[in-house]
Amino acid sequence: MNILALDTAGEVLSLALDGESGLWYIEADAGSRHSELLMECIDTLCKRADIAPSNLDRIACMKGPGSFTGLRIGFSVAKGLALALGIPCTAVPTLDCIAHPLSFCSGIIVPAIDAKKGCFFTALYRKGKRLTDYMDAAPQTIAEELARQQLTGEETITLSGCGADLLSSRLMPDFPGRINVDTNARKGSAKELLKIVKGTIMSVDTSAPMEDTTALQPVYLRKSDAELNAKK
């Protein structure tokens, strides 16, 4: 099965393609240039893997939260390809993908995306299980949620995602000696998205109806500045 995964939720654009010839990956510090680079990266990845786009079996993208513009671009491309090729499109929560490679770690895992305005998109995880709702929260609120988890012994708090460094500086005074930042915090999460989707496919009845691609929508957690300004 040939599966293409797109991570456009943050400044780092990443794509992963799993096919018969192996796993192929591209990552670029795209900033706000996702719309310029995404189709070119898809074409490059397919050529490297020697897979024609028409031979893709599934597309996956980030569900959010994340960059408003990035998520919209990712959804537009993923849904467009899926509809054109008649294949399923799967969307997975961004924070789940960021936390996924740290599921083996002890203590609390905190994926963090800088949401600006002094807040972060985040959730708390322990051993692969999400403990809280997805949040758009200030550091003090996140600290309060962490305190409720009652860390014991040598348990630590490991932060990952593009907002990890910034959030760690805000949390250190409340949790001295317990804060770690994942060394891969700034990397894209297309590989993790791919792993989650493959795991989901293996556990689902393949005879079930195909997902309704047209019904897929991003999760933003907050309104965009344009929407907020329009109401003033």
C-alpha cells in the first residue's frame, strides 16, 4: 500500500511516503511558503520512490491544531488528491503525532505549538495516552494541569514540538529539575503521522465504507484573526 503523509501544521513542512520500495521523507523549513513548496515536494517524493501519484492508495494530513494557513493548504491538497484519485483521506490530530514518538518515555509528554498571544496549543500525555482535552492555553494554565497529574519520584516533563523551547522557559520555575526538551522538537511529524495511519488501517475492518473525504475539516481551537476582526 502506498501512503502519502503531509505535515503542514507548522513552519517545518514535512512529507513521508511509504511504498513497496521503502520509506521516503522530505523536510523543509518552509516558514509561510507551504503553498509554494507542497506540490513540488510531493512530486519530488513520488519520483524518488518511483511511484506515480495515480498509484497512491491513501493520503493523510494533520487535523490540527496548528497554523491556520498551513492546515488549510494541507487539507486542500490532501482532499483534492484523494477526490481526484478516488482514494481515502485520513486526518490525525497534530498533537497526537508530535507526542507519538515519545510514548515510551516515563512521566508526562507535552507537545507544544506556539499559538501566539502568549498561549500554546497543547495536551498532556502519559505512556501514549492523552490525559487532557486539546488546549489553547497560557503557560500558567498548562502548569496547573501538570500539577494535577501529581508527578512522582523521578518522573519528568518532556516537551516537544515547535513551541517546546519557549514553553519550557515558562514552566521551569514551577517544575525545577523536571523539564526536558525533546532533541527532535523542531522536526516535522510526517513520519509519525504515517505510523499512526498505518496502525489504524491494520486495526480497521477493510470492508467498511470509505471515509467521506468531503466531510473532513481542520481543528483550529480558536478563530483566526481575520474572523475575529470581522466581528469588530
